[in-house]
Amino acid sequence: MKRLKTAIRDWLKTISSYYVVRGFPGAGDANWQWWLAHRADPAYANQLADMNLVKVKKVEGVIHFVRAYSEITGRPLKDIRIMDAGCGYGAYACVLASLGCRLTGVDINQELIQTAEKRAAGFGINTLEFVKGDTSDFLAKTAPSSFDIILALDTLEHMENPTQFLEHAHHALVPSGNLILIIPNGLSIIEIIYHPFADWIHGHILRESHPKGAVHIQRFTFTRLKELGSASGFSFREVRHTYASGIFGVLFLCGGFRGRWADLNLQIADSLPTGLAGGWLIQAVRSEAISPRQNSLFRNPR
């Protein structure tokens, strides 16, 4: 009976832990290990890619946007200054640094910052700086035009005041700088059903809490997201879909974010209307200063 209870508890941890999925490769830090290792060991890379296709799609999408900025501006990757807001354990930062980019990663969770530093050091990456702190506060204290690109990848939904973050990001970016976002659709089945379920399991059955800053406290529709972006001086240049929602999202969960079901889901996602996508990968451009009219909307979003 004790072994059965332990097995049930481990299973509940696995299905409710959306930041540290246990029990199979390709989750957690493996998305950047996959990218760094894929040239040297294609078999290893293919194994991880098959196990966590959505992470691979996000990584490759971010790389595409960063490279597009490099081509548009005519500047090499090594000269582009990037901030990773809510960098976590350094997943995207390590990938981009491996391509030659210079990055500053900021996260409120000290444990994650320490993990990011150790992993970057383990891979011999020396173009990264990690800072423990609130991302909005960090940007507010940053000199104007300090960064060419700011990343907020699965970050905005964790913020108490995302509008303030967008305002500070506008301040810290160069003219025509890029804000690259990954954001879940607040109306998706994963946001409406799965995340509340996972939080309930953690709080009421496992008696555990998610890491600091890990819980989703905001839900965004695409319309609201565009309004906030416009109000803070950003225009959307390109929008990609991360995965499909609705019934396809159920199949995605059943497949464990990997394998054949995940591959089918990601193919379907690209052909769906924007509002039916489970999430979005967005390249936004700093278009203009915030006008008084925009600033009023920005501070009092609908």
C-alpha cells in the first residue's frame, strides 16, 4: 500500500508540475541541452526533439526572430545586446549565447539564477550575465536604449503589473528595438483547466507550492495583448502559434507534450486562426514614444 501511495503521489507531481516535468528526457533544461548538443550528437538531439517538440518550436522561433533582427539591422549577433526577462534557469539565454549573442538574464528567483550560472559555466559560456531581481525594477533603473532586444518568454502571465513592464521595456530599448514575447492564450484549455487543476493538486493534495514567481496570475486574449502593446508603443511585426488549443489541446496533454500527438498538434496550430492558438510567439517592434493618450490607456488597461 505504501508503494502504491508513493506511485500515486509521484504521478500527481508529474502531471501537475508544469515547470519541472519528471520522468522523461526532453523537459526542463533539456531544451537548451538539445540545442547545444545537436551538432555533435544528432541521435541525442533527435531523441530530445521527439520528446518535447513544443520547447524545440519555441527555441527555434526565438532564434529566427533574433537572427531576423540581425539581418534587418546589418549587425552581427555578437553586437546585439539582449535582456532575458524572467530568464529562469537560463534555457533561452544559453541557446542564444551559444550562437554568439551577449545577454543579461534577470529573474526574481535566486535559486534559478544560481542554477543558470552553474549551467552556463558548465558549458563554457562567458557572454552571459545573470542578475537576481524584479524585471520591471531592473528595466526602470536601466539607461535608455540599453538593449536591442528584450525577451519575455512565458513571462508576462506571471507578472502582477505587466503594463508597467512593457512601459519600462519601451524605455530600455533602442528605437526600432525588438520585444520578443511568448504568451499562452488565456482562453486555452490549458490555461482555464490545466493550470488551476495543477495549482489545486499542489496546494491541497501534495501540500507543496510552486517556485517563487511560477504561478500564472494573468490571462491574456490576443486582443488585450495588442491593446497593451499599442498603448506602450509597440507594433506586432510577426505572430506565430506555439500549439493548438481546444480538443487539440486535450490530445496534446494526453500525449505528454511529446511524440506523435505533439507533432500533430504543432502542425495544426500553424493553420488555426490566431484566437484558437494555445499560445503565441510574437516579434514586437518599438515603434514610438508613449503619448499622453496612450499612457492613460496603458495605466488603466481594459
